[in-house]
Amino acid sequence: MGRLIRGLAGDGAFRVLAAETTDAVEEARRRHGLAPTATAALGRALTGAALLAFLLSKTPRERVTLKIEGDGPLGHLVAEAGVDGRLRGYVGRPEADLPPNERGKLDVGGLIGRGDLRVMRSLPSGEIYDSTVPLVSGEIAEDLAHYLAKSEQIPSAVLLGVRVGPEGPVEAAGGMVVQVLPGAPEEAIARLEENLKAVPGFSQLLKEKGLPGAVEAVLRGLGFEKLGEKAGLPPEIPIAFRCRCDREKARASLSFFTPDELERMAQEGGAEVVCRWCGEVYRFAPGELKALNRGQASDQTN
Ligand SMILES: [Zn+2]
């Protein structure tokens, strides 16, 4: 199970969120049959959505959805996270893959290409805050930092990393946001910048040191204080890939078909509804389709 931790560093100069999402990203890889570079792209976006959900949410039950429309081989990418720690998402072309870039990393920027990042915050009231910025590099961490600075006036450093073998599984995935709070002293900011230059990628840090060790390395000399029970908040939030689809929602989606179409599907042996968010397959037998048809007919006479 992955987890997200929160805290402060640099004597209140920085607000910190960090997440380990290895299992969630592995589940996304398995469910969608993602190639390595596509795994890195969706994994970074899912992790980024989780961090943003906790960074931006003012009330429980909020959700953040990232939509990336790029002109690269991946097509679109959608990642959603709630403050309940649930993540889900999908990409246009799961099989999309590229050779490593010149730094030997999975070429997420190349896979996404140029385009836009749209960030939607859904409030429990049904209200949606929606904001779109152009992609800076398509590497996602940089794009989210740019979004936070531009649209939310939150200066921050964003680190995201996914390490995956040629055949899977995901070995390490996670990320971190360090928000620079108002009045942060110059020396603290300079120290953070030095640290960021010195550390390797976040997935390597995670693999070598685990989540607390990775956070410690990024904040070396700045004193990380984990937010805990003292603040009346859970010290860690469990993070997992978990869709909100179910059999009843899948059945409801069949009501968009006409009675004739449902009848034909029944004659052809049944129907399958595939959830695009998680790849779950819901099968409906001919009898169920016929019952649905009868239900619709009686709705019309009522
Ligand atoms: Zn689903």
C-alpha cells in the first residue's frame, strides 16, 4: 500500500507533501497493459494528482483531475486523485513507448509532446475549478510546478519519479511537493535549491532510502517535521489505485442503447462494458439485457 505524508521544513519556510505510489502505479500498469514509458507518464501524473489534491483541497471529499492533451505518441492522459487517497487514470495509447532520452531516463516529455495541461478541482458541492496552462516540457513535474506558480500563485518544487523495468513491474514510484511559504528566508531557499541539484531522481531516492529517507535527502539541513496526530490529522494517508466504477454504473451505461440494439446484443450472446478508467470488464448475459429492455419499456409506459 502506498502512502502520503505531510509536514513542514526550514522552520516554517516550506510546506512539504510526499507520496510513495509504487503499488498504485503498478496496478495502473497491469490494468491498462502500459508500456514502460506510458507507465512513467501515467504514474507521474497519478502521483502529481495525489499531491495536488492534498495541496489544494480545503475540504474533505475534493478531487483533482489532470488532463493532458499532447501531440506525442501517447495521445491524451487523464489522472484523478481524491483526498480519500484513491487514484485512477488512463491514457490514449497504453502501448506507446520510446527509447530512453539522452539522460538515460524514460522519455515522458517525448511521449506526451507539446500541448496543454488542464487541472480540474471538483468540490463536494459539485462546483469545479478549471484551469489550463500550456505544457512546459511534458515531463509533468515541471508542468505541475509551472501550473502551481501561474494559476495558484504557489511557488514550489515538484519532484516525480517512476522506475519500471522493460517488462514491468514498477520498482519505485512517488513524488514530492515543496511549497515555498511567504516569508521564507533566502538562505533556506538557496539550501533547498542546492539539495535539489545534488539528489538523484526521486524514484532512485525512494528505491534506495524509502519515503522518509527520500524526503530527508531532499530537505537535508532543513529539518523536516512530519505533521502528525498533534495537528489532529492522520500522520499518513494510504494511497491506492481504486476506481469508482461498479456493476450498477456499467448497467446504467447500457441504457444509452436502443431496445433494438439491446435485443441484438442479447442475440449475439451478451455484452461487455469496459471501464475506461480502470479497464474493469463487466459482462452482461442475454437475460440481463432482455430484462433491461423490459425495464425501459415499462419506464416508458409509466
Ligand atoms: Zn473503473
